[in-house]
Amino acid sequence: MRALNDVERPVGRLVCAPHSGGSAATYRPWSSVLPAGTQLLAVQYPGHADRMAEPPAASVAEMGRSVAAELLELDSRPCALFGHSLGALVAYETARALQESGRPVGWLFVSGSPAPWQAGGGTTHRAGDEELWNELRGLSGIEPEVAQNTELRDLLLPVLRSDITLNETYRPAPNPEPLRCPVRCYYNAEDPLVDPARLDAWAAVTTASFRVRALPGGHFRLLSDPADLLGDIVAALTESEAVR
């Protein structure tokens, strides 16, 4: 994980997991609007950014266990998890691993992903380089200046393909113990990767409260304009004191 603000003695933590191809830096702009005393941490997947030399994780569950292990090395301040797309599944698996270790999280926020039992599947990870790149460009997940840079494309494609493979081959553990934290699920109204009618299935991951909220924009709206999403998360954390 990477710390994205300077809170050294936090009253609580928000830990964020990025989408396929994303890095911890995705969430750096969030640091200025979190409640006072909240430490912002973000997951850096193996094979990404400053971990580029490391081999990718073998599964989403492995990533969740790895993140949980890092958090268990910290003091037991209240903790909330957020994840978008692939990150939603990583956040869920992290929450499961932490609960199994006796340190359940205070909140799970998930965005842009089907529920665990409906996730996985798809053949995008087997597409040719050009097809895969164009599909990601169509979702507005790649900046135009990056999209036109062939050297960057050749560097990023293996990472993207690995992440998409993890997402599309994901299978949750059978009959897992439900979480005991509230879960809030977000989706974007113009996101072609998410079926809003099926998102209520996320309710089954917890015995606590559950809510779905629609937001404007497409799959990567949180990159260009996270205000609505972040405002709702901050309000939930502040009202519940889940990270305080």
C-alpha cells in the first residue's frame, strides 16, 4: 500500500483499491477532502508503477490477503475500504480476510462491479493487443496522450491484460461468511460494464445495511470527476464515524 496524505497518527483509515491498469496514484486527489485525521492509503498491485518488476498476483483473493496482511501490521484504527471495478473485488476479498483475522472493517464501498457471485467471465483478456487497447480507449480509461504513444502502450498492455485476466477469471470462495459491515454500492448510469438491475446481489455479502446509488457518467467517471462519489463516501464515514 501507499500513503497518499501526511496523517501520521490517524483516527481512522480509508484504503482504496484501483481498477484494472490503475495505480495507487489514482486516489491522490482524494486526500484533500477526507475528514480530519483520516489516513488515505491506496493499494499498489504487483506489476504496477513502482512494483513493475514484480510478477502479477495469481488471483484476486491473493491480492486481498496481501492487502489484509499489510493492514494487520498497522495499529487497529477504524478502517473503511473502497474499490472500483477490479478494485471492488479486491476490496471485498480484503474485507473478508480482515474479518477472518478478527479485525473487521467499518465500511465497504464498491463501485463499477457486479457482485462477487456474478463477477468473472468474459474473454476480453484473450483479445489481440489492438482490440484490447481500443476497447479500453472506448471506455475513456486511457488518456488521449497515452493512447497515441506506442511505447507507453507496449509497456501498459501486459499490465492491463494481467488485471483483466484476474477480473474475468475471478471466482469467490463458496459459502463465505457474510461481512458484518455496511456496504454501499455505486454505479454510473452510462457504464456498459455494469447491469444496474443485478447490483442488489451485493446485499448478500453482508448482514449489515446495504444501499445502491446511481451516479452520472461512464465507467471511469471517478477519474475525471469524483466529486459525487467522494462526497457520498465522506458523508457516510462522517455520519457513522466509521473511520473516527
